[in-house]
Amino acid sequence: MKLCIDEDLSPVLAARCAEKGIYAVAVVHVGLSGRRDRAVWRYAFENDFVVLTIKARDFVNLIEDEMHPGLIILEEGNLSRDEQWHRLELALDSILQNADPAGYMINRIVEVRSAREIRVREIPPGQA
């Protein structure tokens, strides 16, 4: 699994992902800072990245009529960098427990609702 971290979250999360063996980039490091969500989504789609964001509605609305690599949403606002990491780590641990983490996120959304609650749902193409 590869992860693209939206600019509303700390880019330091990319380094912390690497410590878990997950390749991650922050949009600020790949020339997408200040770009519209559609450009971030397109970059992620074309490069097979799961998007990590706090903007649930914005990114869910971008899901079109094609398979998508997945979306992780941190639903709580105003989280510190450590709190962001704790929520992301919860999601990653859940994903990595799956027998096939590389393909597990296809057409799925992982919603991290709190420090103890995540929800996984599937959104097939054209169903957003």
C-alpha cells in the first residue's frame, strides 16, 4: 500500500509511515501544495496511492465510475501531529492485519471516527 497525505495533515506522517514499512508522500513534497482536491485525487489515482485526508465529503464526491485505490479519512478536527499519527496508526494496523493489504483498499474507505473507532466501507465505482 502507498499513501498520499493531503495538505491538511502533517507531512511528518510520511516519515512515520516509513517506520512501519509503508511508502507515503505528502502533497507538499510532490508539487501539489495548494492544488485542488481533484488534482490530488487524480495524482493518487494515477500513481496507485490511497489518499489520507480530513475532507471526507470533498474526496468521496470525487469517486467516479472507475476503481479507486482507496481513502482513509480522519473524521476528528484540530488533532495534534501525535493525535493524527495515533489515528492513522489505528487505521494502518487494521489494514495490515488483512491477508492482502496491497489490494484491501481498492474501492474502500476507512473512516477513523475517534481514537478507538474505525469504520470500513466499500464504495464501488459510480456509487459515491
